[in-house]
Amino acid sequence: MPNPRSSNFERELDEAIFSFADIQSELNYKRAKTALHDLVDRLDLSERERTGLEAEIEGLESMLDKLESDVVQIAAFGMVGRGKSSLLNALVGQPVFETGPLHGVTRSQQSVDWTLTRSAVGEGIDDVLQVSLPTVGTARVELVDTPGLDEVHGQTRAELAHKIAKRADLILFVISGDITQVEYDALSEIREAGKPLLLVFNKIDQYPDADRQAIYDQVRNERVRQLLTSDRIVMAAASPLTPTLVEKSDGRKGVVMEAGKPQVQELKLKILEILQREGKSLVALNSMLYADEVNEQVVQRKMEIRDRQASRIIWNGVMAKALAIALNPVTVVDILTAATVDVFLLMSLSRLYGIPMTQTGAIDLLQKIALSMGGISASELLANLGLSGLKSLLGVATPVTGGVAFGGYVSVAITQASVAGVSTYAIGQVAKTYLANGASWGPEGPKVVVQQILDSLDETSILSQIKDELQQKLVG
């Protein structure tokens, strides 16, 4: 005989666990909403950086709206002619999705807010008016129809379907018979989105009972055994046709096929079960997965554009320094000009990466980079001192020699300027890495980072490129 105290204890324990699960779900939901808000607020993209990411950013904002409005999105996928739109109409209880005999009726995404009443789920249950997520109160369920995945010239539509799959919280993959290889491949791809998925065997009214069960068993036990568990496969008849005996105008009797009552009770129960058990967690998890993916794309896009802009800034700094040194015959001024250009370069890069830096901060960073470059700046200084002296002599001698010494002056100036330019190029690359990493050298420290960058530079090629450009500017 069961112990009533033990039963009460077990019931109280179940209630406590359920309450804890609700609280945890609510906390996860709030965390997801906060994280998504922070991500949207921190996007900080220029118009140029937004180009090519419009759909992803729009999706991110749409996902945030879903969280704010407590919306659960259920998307239907499948090949042409499997009855996706009819299935959604049956779930809604009215023909809100476009259907038709021709392939490709669903041209783009269609959606509708779905109020699921208990009376539509089971007999005699009509006291609950709307699907609600745990601890949220009344929430909205949105059904989304998508184009057939195998439509002719349907590449754009297939891409649309996959984008919707990333945003959806629950996916209905609709088949209407034994699954084909194309369907299996599409199902596998959508399964990789990591979303809860129901496989709906629709149009079961078109098969005799034995054939229907045989197809169901084959799909469950052989076709999708590696992708789905059996409890995620549901049979339905969204728009069944039933033979009806009618009397014709001439008095003869005949049989016509008329639309019957949709058989979607099992599907509704399964959806309701998933929503009640996992609804809030589904939305939170899906939002964060999508946000993480978009964030990676945004960061990559931002870094690519800023990297190209940084490379232009660095090269402009290289040529500004090279020209200033090549055209200036005074040794002390050469050295001061070189340092000024390098400091200005670091400040320009810091603005690009959105990291505030004062002139003093730029000088400190330049000193740290110079020390980590292991004597390269010292070599540059010695080269500048020696070549500046020779350049000064040749500059003075040019009028005396009737211009004969000018050729030597230009040659020495280009060499000196090129040496200085290589150093600035290296400094710029090091600073770019440091700033792109959020003004951090990372765990390896500045010396290791600087050495890695120096090892990757082709000094000969850079030197040659600077000389060629200088030659054109000074002589050509």
C-alpha cells in the first residue's frame, strides 16, 4: 500500500523541480534579451561596413523584436507539392496561407500569428484560449511558410528558406510519402541548424492503411533513423479528400471528392507539448545562436574593412615619411620628421579602431614598439645620420658642380627615405595588430608579437616598392 506521505513528498518535489526549471528558463530568457540588446547597441558600423550585412543586421533586430514580444516562430519546410501551406492553414483553422495546384505558389515568406485553442486540440477541452510559454503569460506563436526547396530557378528561395531556418525556433519538415534523396539531403542541412525539428508525414489520406504504415515504418526505421528519434515523426492529412455520394441533376447518383476535416490533432499536440516544455528555452537558445553567428560576421566584416583602411593609412604614412626625409637635407629635422610621422600614424590607426589615444600615449606606444623591434630603429637612426650627412654635402655641392651632384643627391635621398619607410611600415603593422586586438598584446607579450610580424615582412619587396614610388615622385 503506497505511503501517502511519500506520495505528497514526491509531488512537492516535482513541483519544486518544475518551479526551478521555470525560474531557470526565465533567467535564460532575460539573459538572452540583455545580451541581444547589448550586441545591437554595440554594432557601431559605418555605412560602408553595413554594406553586405543588411539582411543579417535586420535579422538581428527582428530576433530582438521576437524576444521583446514573446514570439515563438515555427517554420514549415519541404519540397514542392508536399502541402506545407495546407498544413499551416489546417493548424490555423482558416485559409490564410496561399495554396494552389501549380508549383511555387509560395513565392516568399508568409507568416501569421497563430492562436491555438485547446478546443482545437482535444475533445471537450475548451477553457484555454491561447498557447502560453511558461512564466511569460500570454505569448504569440508565429507560423512561417517557405517556398519549396526544390523549385526550378529557386536558388534565391532556397537561400531564403535557410535564412528563415536560422531564425526559427521550431521547424516542421513536411513530406508526403517515402523520403527522397533530395529531401534527405535538405533535411540533413536543416538539421545542422541545431533547432528542434518535427518530420510531418502529410497526405496520409491518399494511402491505404497498410501502405501508409509501411511508409511510416520505413521512414522512421531506415530513412531518418540517424537524424531524428521516432517521437519527432508525426502523421497528418492537412487537406483530405473524401468520397461523397451525390445525386446529379438528371437523377443519377455519383461520387465526388470533397474536402474533409483536417487530421492534424497529433501534430498540434506535439507542438503544444514542445512549446509548453521547451518554449521559452527554445527562443532564448535560438536567439543567442543566431546572434553569435551574426556577431562573428559583423566582426569579420568590420575587421576586413578596417584592415584595408589601416593598410592604406600605413602606406600613406610610409610615403609621407619617405618624401619628407628625401626632400629635407637637414639631419636633425630628418629625425624629428620621422618621429612625428610615426606618432601621427599611430594616432590615425587608433581612431580607425575606435581606441582613444593621446599624443603622449602614441609616443609611449612608439617607444614600446621601437624597443621590441630589437635595434631596427637604432639602425634606421644610424642610416639617417650617415645618409643625411652625405645628402647634405651633395645638396651643397649641386650648385657648385653645375647640377652634376644632383643625381647622387637623389640616389642617396631615395635610399635614406626607403630605409625610414620600411621602419614605418613595420611600426604600422605592429600597431595595427595591437589595436585590432583591442589595445592588447595578448598572452605572448609585445616582443613575441613584434618578432612574428617582422619575420612575416618582405623587407626587400617593401624597400623596392618605396623606391619605385619615390623615384616617380622625385624624378618622374
